[in-house]
Amino acid sequence: MADESSVRGALATVKYPGFSRDIVSFGLVKTVKVEGGVVEVIMSFATRDPKVPEQIYREARAVLEKLPGVREVRIEFDLKEPPGAPKGGGEALASRIPGVKHVIAVASGKGGVGKSTVSANLAVALAATGRRVGLCDCDLYGPSMALMFGTDEEPRADQEDRIIPVRRHGIQLMSMGLLVQDDSAVIVRGPLATRYIQQLLRQVAWDNLDYLILDLPPGTGDIQLTIVQTVALDGAVLVTTPQEVALIDARKAASMFAKVNVPVLGIVENMSYFLCPNDGNRYAIFGSGGGATEAKRLGVPLLGEVPIEIATREGGDQGTPIALRASAESPSSSVFHAVAAQLDARFAGR
């Protein structure tokens, strides 16, 4: 016969829509009651998308009805508005981050595709247009922005006990890498990780930003779910490389944003090709056309194809992003500035 343990075990096979993690480990299942073959489950979570509870209901009911001895399944939802969302289920204007006009997430389905490099250079390129730009490194476990911007300055607090972001290369910067020692590991589980990320976003004194770029961790886990549920994102930029193994994961990231009604602004194909300095030929080391094909499939722009360039790696290691160079000096810088111009044009007047 089914009991509470077997019910929770069955529910642990149900994934949160668009994410790789299950509804039990996310803490959505609040109470379970089993009596006389009747299973009663109460779940609680915040969402603005009615399709999310519908999908969870269908999948949870399906797995519970398969348990031995179960003759009736009752599932109830305690649905809440995301923190800061206005009553009535409208767009979460109140969940905007204070001091920020537009929030753009930079995401990838897998690691190693150069997402942080794109985030850093996109921020620098947007600032070059005259916009006020901030960059929040949302990767708690592998923060890299302190290195990529060449600073180890420890942030200070203002009179309201908010964190004052570090300013570097014209960017207001916040990263866990600025708050811990270089050799210290951040070891936190889901609930504490989500609390930390909220502090990095909402307890920072962002100063009248036109754009805040969020460099998300790779994948679709706790931190990503926290951000898409609690922050009114204006859109997401997906980073991939040309080969199919990266595109598969990019599709997962696109699906995640679709589930929570966050528009994908476009795709940046990184490591698109190698331009040989000796013969001037282009070599498609990781294949070609993958980003363009995926952009067409999703119905979004291919924002740019960033080449493999030694100076890009050197700039990241030395704390001077390649976009600080004039476009004529670097093919990669030229692409990043073109991407920034496209995004800025999209939000012009908003």
C-alpha cells in the first residue's frame, strides 16, 4: 500500500517545467496525507504562468495513480504571486530591481561555451553606447567576473546597509568573487543559495542603471528558478557554440525561459570560427551554422558570431575585456559592439 514515503518518492520523478530539478527537492510539496487509498497532496509555489501548475498537476496525478492501493488522488495548489508582483496577476512591475530600468539575463544550457565572456563584453559594449550598465555575476559556485574585470576590491555598505557595487571599466559590478577569498569555496544548498542570490540582486545599491546584465550559471537549477520567478526580466540572451552538443543544451535554456514567459532576445554563437592570422582564412573548428539554424528554429535573431581570438582570452585573464578595444582593432570587439547596438535599439524609448 502507498504511504507518505512512496508518495513523495513518486512525486520526486516530476520535474518542474523547464528545469532539470524535481518538485520535491524544490520544496514545492508541503503536505502529504494517505488514508484508505486516498492520497491528498498540497503544493505551494509562486508563478505567473498558468501552464506551470497545469503541467505539474497532470504529471503528478499520473505517477500517483500508478502507486499500489491508490484509488483516488487529490492535489491542491497554494499559488502565490512572485515576490513583488502586483495583485491581479499582471506583469511584475513591482518586482523590478530598484535603480534598474532593464534587466537582461545571459544564459547557456551548459558550461564552457563562454557565457561569462559574452556577459562581460556585452556589458562593456553597452556602456560604450553611453548607457549606465551594471553586471551581476549570479554564479555563486564559480564566480569569474572579479578576475575578468581585474579587481579584488571589497564592496562597501552605504548608510542603508546596502552593498555598493564596485566600479570598473565604467561598469557597476557585483560578484560573490568580490566577497570571498580567492581560494574559498562557496558551499551552500538550494535554499541558502537562493537567499544569497536575492541579496546580490536586491540588496545592492544599483545607481540609476539603464541595463543590468545577469551572468547566470550554466544549466537550469535553483538559482535560475529563483531569478526567473522573482525578477521581472526584460529578456534573455542565449550563448552557444556551433556544435550540436551545445545546441541541445541551448534548447533546454530556451524552453526554461518560454515556460516563465521571458522573451529570448537572440542567440550569440561564441567560438564561431578561427580567423588565422597567418593566412587570413576562416576555420570552423567547432562546425558552422549551428547558431543560425537554432535562431531560425526559435524565431529569434542571431545577434552575432564571435570568433576564437587569442586577445579575447588574454583580455579575460588580464581584467581588460576585449570590447574595451576599438572595433577596428579586434573582430571579436566588433561583434560585441554590434550585439550591444541591436539590444539597445530594441529597448530604445522604453
